[in-house]
Amino acid sequence: MVPINVLEKFDLIQEHWHPHIIGELNGQHVKIAKIQGDFVWHAHEAEDELFYVIKGKLNLEFRDKLVTLLPGEMVVVPRGVEHRPFAEEETYIMMFEPVGTRNTGDTGGERTVLDLPEI
């Protein structure tokens, strides 16, 4: 058991929308990512997804509403709910997802990251 300085881990991330694993517990990965701009519309058929904002502002667009998260705020997106994250400024997020959850859900495409680095 070694303490993890989450902010120092963000210094190791160079690309936006490229999640990195910083921990694992009970079949869940703890992931962090720097994001900016638009992501793809997607859903996760079998997995809930937790988003927690460390720095910046995360917008989660749903088909019927927009949810905006500021530092210290989080939301759980239930499985099967289509959503599109976006951030107008560089934003740092933490996510809790079951091991094996693909970042683009069922949508796939060029933003899909299959081999997540552990930092």
C-alpha cells in the first residue's frame, strides 16, 4: 500500500481523451484522463460509469439534458444511457469503471483506447 498523488499522475499524461489506470479495486479500474474538446456519443450496455472532476469543467450531454460538473463534483451514468462528454477547457477527470470497460462503449472508432497504460 503506497499513497498515490493523483495530481502528480496527471503530469505524466500527454494526450487528451487517453485514460490511464492508477488503481484497481473489487473488479473496478480507477482511471484518470485529461480531456478537452468533444468526445463521441456512446453508451456502455453492461457497465455503470462514475465521472469525478478534479480540475476544470466537464459537460455530459444526454439526449434529453446537459449535466455540468465542477471540481469536487461527480455523477454516475447508468449502464445503457447514451452520453457525450465534452470540455471547453482542459479538464482533469477520474473515472471508476469495471475492468475491461471500453472508453467509447459500443461506438468504437479512432478514439477507442484498447491497452490502457498503468501509471
